[in-house]
Amino acid sequence: MYTKYQTLLEPYATTEVQGYTFLRNSSEFSSAVSTLKSHAQSRASAVEAYLK
């Protein structure tokens, strides 16, 4: 799901005008999505472990 939304948003997020974005370059967007995916996976694992 995150990859699907990344594909949709990346062209817009990486071409924002300076002063209206927190990204310094386009690779930061990909890095942020990777961090989000990792965090979501770790939270899902924590929930599964808690429910066992």
C-alpha cells in the first residue's frame, strides 16, 4: 500500500517549491517512505507478539 501511494505522490512531493517543503532533495522522500514502511512493520510485529 505504501509503495502504491509513494508512486502517486512522489512526482508532486519532490517538485515542491523551496520554502513550502521539508525535503532537501528527492531521495529524502524515498528515505522517509522506507522509514514509514519499517515503522509500520515493526508496529505490526509488536501487535502480533502482544496478541500471542
